[in-house]
Amino acid sequence: MLKDRLKEKRPEAGLTQTALAAHAGVTTRTTQNYELGNRKPSSMEVIRRIADAPDGAMKALNDAYWIAKEKNKKYIAKMCRKEAPQE
């Protein structure tokens, strides 16, 4: 889960919650909520910015970004099929 990866990798990367929040474009409180599991990133862009934080340790989150992106594509395709007009 994202919260577990953040709790583990952020300190390894030498980043404070405030530094990670600034890089991701969210508030420190939002980063805290991600790590507590109270909240999840609202967009794939936020996940990408977290994964691209300035240290190699955060790159481990890239897996989560690409998996979530692929699942999102499949979900959108499924919803489009449901809404397509029947001939």
C-alpha cells in the first residue's frame, strides 16, 4: 500500500514530510494523511510527483504509479464500453 511505502521510503530518502509535500504540490498535512492511510492521492499526477521526488529511494513508488495508471486505463475503457450506444 502507498502509506506503507511512503512511511518506509521517505525517511530512507532523507526527506521530511514537508519537503515531500512541497515536491508533490500538496500540504504537509496531506502528506501526513497519506502516511496514516487517512487519505489517498487525488490524482495520478500527485503520485507521479511523489515518485519523482529528488532521491532514488522514492523511485520505488514508481511501481505503484504505473500499476495504478494501468488499472485506471482499464477502468475507463470498461466504462466507455458500457456507455457506448447499442446498434
